Amino acid sequence: MDVLNHQFQWPYDYNSGFQRDFGCVYILVNTNGQLVDVGQTESVNDRLPNHDRKQCWIRNSCPDKQLYVHLNQNEQYRLQLEGAIRNSYAPSCGIR
């Protein structure tokens, strides 16, 4: 999936975790293809399983296997990309 000219790998189950841990920008997309949330983390396995916005994802018709990730270990890069996506898409979950 391409978002703002950045490739996001897909689809993953946000409840399952990953065999290896990594830093990434992540997006959640609902069943209509709308971007519901965006975030960034240095540890995908620490952040996603108990995410504080998970109930918002469910309320916005985002099933378990609608997580997309863009891997990157540089925190500044991740923060900038997260902000650009949030500003462009105004996702319904999270603070804009």
C-alpha cells in the first residue's frame, strides 16, 4: 500500500505480534479502505498488542488484519512521516 509515496507492507494482524521486533510507522485501514489511525514506534511488539486506541479501531470497522507497516529505525524520520500522514488524512483515531 502506498501512502504519501511511502510503501507500507501489509496486511498484518495487530493482535499477533511479529517474530522479530522493529521500528516502524504503522497505519490501520478500515473495511472501506479509509485510513483510521497512524502511529510510530521503536518496538512494534511492545506498542501494538495493548494499544490504547484499539477500541477506536474496532469502532471504526478496522478488523484485526488491517495493519500496514513501513519499517524504519530512525525515530526522527518516523515522527515526520507520522505527522505528514496525520495532517494529510486526518484519521478518526488519535489526536490530530
